[in-house]
Amino acid sequence: MATIEPYETKAGKRYQVRYRKPDGKQTKKRGFRRKIDAEQFASTVEVSKMAGDYVAPALGRITVAELAPTWLRRKESQVAPSNYRTLESAWRNHVQPRWGARQVAQIDLADVEVWIGEMGRGGSGPTTVIRAYGVLAGILDDAVKGKRLRSNPARGVENLPRKRKKRHVYLSAEDVARLAGEAGQHRALVLVLAFTGIRWGEAVALRVRDVQFLRRRLAVADNAVQLGVDHAVGETKSRTERSVPVPEFVLNELAGQCEGRGPDALVFGNGVDYLPRPKSSGGWFVGAVKRSGVQPITPHDLRHTCASLAISAGVNVLALARMLGHADPSVTLRVYADLFDTDLDAVAAALHSECAQFVPKRRASDAETA
């Protein structure tokens, strides 16, 4: 059991608590001004020892900056290079300046909520704020796992901003045709993006051997993410290889694109170097959009266009989810909920067609009674 002992200092009487840690080693906590504070601490220690969640006060003195490198190294091995780059940036620009020198035991929920509010008022968008908060919370989760904290003081905040869902832009098949016609040497790439729904990084990572002309499929296994002027090649976002159907007219375009290239050559670009993402202003894609007269879009919007065209053609949700590389059809339904609104109209029409004949018409006497 813990014992409480008084001792004298220049500032007056103080109390210390002597107790044994779970490993049997004796330690003490000094500096209590009141005996009741020392007694409460002693009780807390004994209860936490019995519950198995005892945390040595000395372990909580480690700073966030001391824990961060281990967390970042683990994330670097777990996530895509592009994702890790955003996490490292959030740590460097938002988390480290505020929390790097702070001991983990000195952080409380109110402090974290104040920080979140300050980032928002300082002009940081919801995505930036949520990402920075996630980095801090993740590092403190490691402190809990390492028995440096009983619980994570960052969990349970109530003022995280909500991300605004970006409005999807959909082109018609005629729009896509005009856009492809103005894309010049990138005509085949535009058609692949719009009629197969693969992501930009997946498209530029395609090699000639991935185009299965007899099966009319694309074998999508790699994703080339642009980091500055270089590319990092890794697994697809879903971390699984998938087989994507290709319309015959798109295969014809790909045949010309692959002509004269070996099986290991890249389909797009010069066959050796990964095609860089077009510039947001002044790039070939923006120029093609302007010349074609279609509504302003990005290359990623062609993936949304593919989903829209597929749903209009009657493709079922399960097949569309597999085509787009979604882990679960519920993701497809959530992302493209707006495209399924017409299905609700179809439900009403179908019920009327099948059931109206069995419901008697309302009589005039019924109206008078009502």
C-alpha cells in the first residue's frame, strides 16, 4: 500500500507518496501541498494498479516530438507515398510547431479543441484541419499503447470541421467525343479515362502487356503517383489487382497507341517515362476542354463521367464497384448517390404499373364522408 509522508521545504510543509510500481520497484511522488491531494493520488495509483492500467508519471514526460518519428516511419510503410507526403507535411507545418515540445501528459482535450479552432480561423480548410488533428491523435494513440497515457486526450473533440463534398461533374458521351477530338496525341487517354473509369495514376502506369485485347480487359495492378517531378509506383488504392472491361471502340484506339511498343513499354507518353499530370492552367487538358466547349472539368471528373454513363446504360452496382475498384458496393452507392435518384422515380412507376389495378377508385360518397 502507498504511504504518505510529510517533509519540510523553504515554502512550507509538503507531502510525498511512496508506493510500489507493478514491477515491485519502489518510487515516490513529491510536492503535494495538501495531505488530501496526496491521499487522492495514492488511491488513484492503487486503483490503477489493480485495474492493470497504471501509468508511471515519468513515462508521460516524453514529448510529442520524441514520439512522432516512430509514428511517421510506420505510416510511411503503410500508406501510399502521396498520402504519406500529406501526413508529413501536416506534422511539419501544423502539429510540430504547436505540440512538438509538449509532454504528452500535459495535453488535455480543451487544449486540442482550442488548437482546432485556431487553425480554422487562421484560414486552414477542413481537410487540412482534420488531417493535422489525425496526426496528433495518432501519435497520442501510440503513447497510450506504450503505457505513457491512460487514455488519448485528443479523442472526443467536438469541433472538427466537416468536409464539403465536392460536386461531381458528368459529361455526356457526346461531350467526351468532342473532348477526345481536341486532345490531340492524348485522345486515347481521354477515352480510356472516360469509358473505363480507371484513375489517372492507374492509366499512366498501364503497360502494353496490361491491355488484354482478346478478353477486352485492362489488367490494373499499379498506380503511379506524381511527387514533384518524379513518380512513385505502388499498388492501386484498393491494394488489389482488378480486371476492367473496355468497350471495343476504346480498344481500337489503344491498338494504335500500343503499336510498335514492347510488352513492358508504358501505353501512354513516350513509353519509357510516366506521363506527368497536365498543368491546371495552360496544360493540354485545359486547352482541350476550352476548345471542345464542354463544362470545366478535371481528368478525375472523367472517372465520375464513366460512372454516370455506366449507370445510364443499366450496369448494376456490383459490377460498377468492381470496375471502379471500390472495396464494397456501398462505397459506390455513397459516392454516386445522386446518380441513383432516377431509380426512385422508377420505383414509383413500377408500383403504379403493378399495383394500381388492384386498388379501387375512390367513390364520391367516400369524399363526402371524409
